[in-house]
Amino acid sequence: MSSGELETKKSGDFYWSKDDEPHAKRRREILEKYPQIKDLYGPDWTTCPQIFAVVSLQLAVAWWMGNNASWPVLLLTAYVFGGFATANLFLANHELSHNLAFKSAAANRALGLVANLPIGIPFSVAFKKYHLEHHMFQGHDAIDTDIPTVGEARLFSLGGSLLKIVWVIGQLFFYAIRPLFVRPKPMGKWDFLNLVTQAAFDMAFIHFAGPRAFVYLLASVFLGGGLHPIAGHFISEHYVFHPGQETYSYYGPLNVFVYNVGYHNEHHDFPKVAGSRLPKVREIAPEYYNNLKYHTSWTKVIVDYIADPNMGPFARTMRKKVSKSD
């Protein structure tokens, strides 16, 4: 998409596009030229042991920290280690939302409940519902809940960098509660199972490991989702750093912790390709990706977002609201 296909961005407003999102068109073009990419489709079973390993390690560290470490050491460890562990589990759920661990949707949902456990707050089942809509209706007003609300964007566009820092620190919180206001959905049996399973685990963990250990888990989520290098992916994926382009990939070393979610153009083009195989998409069709703007540092993404007066919650591409039947 070229910058000429965007409506003029007004101060205090989003970028509005009259065109369809770019990924479906690019997918058709690439598959016509490189049909072998379909060979990359399908789940990667190694996601399952990775999830169990990270869940076990994070819970073990939480128990040890809660029962042996001082508060400063506990919080520092939650930032340095726990932030990466929880990011890994969040993005594991991202893989599972696309059924990329098993062929069975139920098996992916069940594994999502396990990956959810160290997070402390049930989100796995609801995340899948909203994330798939983000793919189907990227940028659509009142459907894509990945985009800040107008009120949220206006509030955190005030005061220059200061309120942007506050927004970055709390971005995971806003990401989690935004769908409840923008597009609430009724609870289903899997939502109920997610809630009951998580509540039972939280109570058992607090009982056996102690409240300080549970604080470590929550601190890992909060600290790892804010001013943390790994949290740069929230901003890097779709915030418009270059008008005319709405999705950005990140090609850097932190991809190893998060199932290559940095290959975000590749992921939106081919959501049936597991994260472990996304680099192969770029290798097969480099001319479609090397000419796009991309990031090489998630830390720089956060710094630039805060420091650049042209960046902020309004730096997203929007489309007029459509119905699901359109």
C-alpha cells in the first residue's frame, strides 16, 4: 500500500485507509509464484514440549523467589527472567490460537490452558476469539480490538512523552480490557473452563508456594509487558512508523524467545505457517519482504515511539466499520 492510498491523517486521528488490508492480496500473489509455500502449512509439535518446559521453569523460579529472595531480587528477576518467560507463553498462546501445535482445535485449546497457568489471569480462550478477528478484519473500526479506542488514544496523546510512557507501561492492561468494552462476547464452555482452571491453579499455587511466589508471577506479566525489550513487539507490529505501511516485521535475535512473531508480515500473509517456519517464507519470496520497512530492535521501537512526536496511540491504520457478512 502506498501513502497515496491513505486518507490525509488529521491531528488527533488515525490513519484512515480506503483499501483492503494488504495481506490477502500479497498471499495470492506469492502463492501463484511460489506454490511450494503451502508445504510449510501446518502445526509444529515441538511447541508442546517448549510450553511445558517454560511453564515448569517459570513456576520453579516463582517458588524459589517467593520463598528465598528479597523483594528487590524478586522484582529484578521478574523483569530480567520472568518477562521473557511470560512473553514466551503469551506468544505460545498466539501460536495455539492458529492451531499451530496440533491439528485438533480442542487439543490446541487445552494446551493453551496449560500455557496460561503462570500468567495468573485467564486469557487464552478469549484471546483466540479476538485475535482471529484481528486477522480477518485488520484495522476495521469497532472490530479489530488490537487498535486503541478513540478515548484511549486521545487521553494518552496528551502531555507529550510522559503519558506515552504511562501507556507503554500499561499497554498489556489496555490490550486485555479493551475488547471487553469495544466488542464484548458471551462466555462459552471453554471460557468457563479457562476461568475455573486458572482460578483453581492460582489458589493452589498461593497455598503451596506462598503469596510472594504468586506476586512474582504477576510482576513478570506486568514488568514484561511494559518498558521491557520483549514488549516492543506490541508496538512494532502495526503502529505506523512509515505512512503507507501498516504491518512491520522485526528481524532480530529476540524472535527466538517468541516463536518468531517478529516475522509479522509473513505471519499475516500466511497464518497457517507455524512460527518456526516463518523465516522460510521470507527466504522463498524475498522480493516481497525485503522492500518493506522493518525493525531490527524492539528496544529502539519503544524509544522511538515515546520520543517521536508523530508517534502515539493514533498511529494506526483504520478502515470503516463493516459487518461480518460483508
